[in-house]
Amino acid sequence: MSAIALRGPVRVVVAQHRWALWLMGVLPLLTLAALVGTWLWTEHVVDAFAASGCSVMHTTPDCGGTVDAYLDRQLWMQKVLDWSGLLMMVLPAFVGIFVAGPVIARELESGTYKLAWTQSVTPARWLVAKLTVPTVVTLVSVSVLSAVCAWARTRENAVHEASKWYFREVYGSIGTVPVGYALCMLALGALAGLLLRRTVAAMVVTVLVYVPLVMVLNHVRDGLWPTARLLGNGPARGGSWLIDSGMLTASGEAVRWTDCRGSGAAAEPTACMREIGGVTVFRDHHPASHFWPLQLVETGILLALAALAVAVAFRVLRRRHG
């Protein structure tokens, strides 16, 4: 199918939804302006604090104003980062709602799709155009937003550790996962619109699908990549995501600290663990180097779901409209 053949339907989609598409295009610029502007606005506070030699933990009367300004600056920057993370977490749902309702279901509900299909546009070409435009805009917009959020968190963590990389609001706002969620919800929204053919119903169902999808992937995320195991009491590397801990017996069997609950030995958990055979302390964790493997596996799952939803959507379209 040539790009020339799609030019007409694509142009119609852009004209129909130009304001929503403009908003998705402007959103990364607004987020960039907010994050960069906040950083530049408060950078002099960081420089003044570093040059003063003051400490947050051991302040003196002379350092009171400097420390207060520094703490206020941290609080303000954290709020901006939190709002950006929240935006990235809810954005896929809005993408799905937009495609499910205004893009697909509204045309099927009102019957305006028939006009396009009488203008030498097949149902398959109509659906391709409906998916292509929001896909391109979503891919570009969410990728830029993710990069901006990653930049801001990297800069802020250089000053002080704002949030761990594995926190949900952080993990879900940087890397490839936000793009995966957005494209997945776009596809699921299109499928909901085709199946239900009612604008409000399709939008509601799309939201109801998004919530359990996020919950399930949050629950299984720590198992998407093999954990690393630390033995002994040595410190874990900075930024590690602790998954499990306990002690290993002489045979290599793992016993957990929870096995000692209710044993009357709560004050001496190590002694209790040794009584039930524990020999060596272990900790299973995801170091910071596992960020990208976890991201790519989860993104792959989301893209596979998106591909499946698109395939089902075209099948539904063929069965109902030929």
C-alpha cells in the first residue's frame, strides 16, 4: 500500500482531529519548558549551597537561610518531577480514550464512515489512516517526553537522590516503557471502538482495560529479568532494587526471615535463622544495570499486545464490513 494511496485518508484524519494532535505535539514542549525552566530558575540556589559549605544535617545560624532555600528548592523540584511522572503514567490512558472514542467509535456511531467508504477508500485503508496518524504523533510525543523526564531526573539525582529508578512513578516515565504503554493503549482503544461502536462505552472500557494492565505489569515486573544474588553481609551497589532476602542452608535451600515470625525469636532473627539451618545471608536484587533489560522486556510485551490488538481489529473490521 503506497504512501500516495494513504495521503487522502491521512489528510482527512489530520483535519478532523487537528486540535487534539496539536495538543499532543505541544505537550512535550510544555513539559520541557517546565522542567528546564524550573532547573535554571533554582540552579543558583544549588550553587550558593555548594559554595557555602553548609550541611543539611548540621546547620548553623549562619547557614539557616541557605539551607532553608536549598530545602525549598528540593521540594519544588520534586513536585515538578512528580507531576511530570504522573503525566507520563496517565498519558497512555488518554491516548487510548482519544482513539477509542473520537477517532473510531464516534464515526461508527454517527455513520460518517460511510462517506469515506464511498470515496474509493476501503475499510482497511480507512482503519490504517485512523491508526497511522495518532501512532506517529504518539511515538514522537511520548519519546520526547520520556527523554525530557530522564534528563531532568538525571540532573536532579546529581544534586541529591530524588527517587529510585525502580519507583513506579520514575520507571514508568522514562525509557521505552512509556512508549510501549502508549502504543498498546492506542491499539486497544481502536479495538474497543470497533467492537462497541459507541463513543462513551468505548472510552470507558479503554480506561477499565488500562488499570488492570498497569497493575499486572507492576506486579510481575521484578520477574521479567533474572535477579542478581549477593552473598554475605556486604553492602549492595547503589540503586539496587531489593527483591528477596534470607539465608541459604548448607544444601543451598533458601529460608526467609519471615520463617521466624511467631517463633519467639523476633529479637534475634539471625539466631532464629541459624536454628532452622541458615548458614549464609543472601539478597536477590536488581542492580541499576538491569534497568534497560527490564524496560526492553516490558516494552516487548506491550508491543506484542498492541500488535495482537491491531490484528484482531482488522479481523473484526473484515468480518463486519468486508
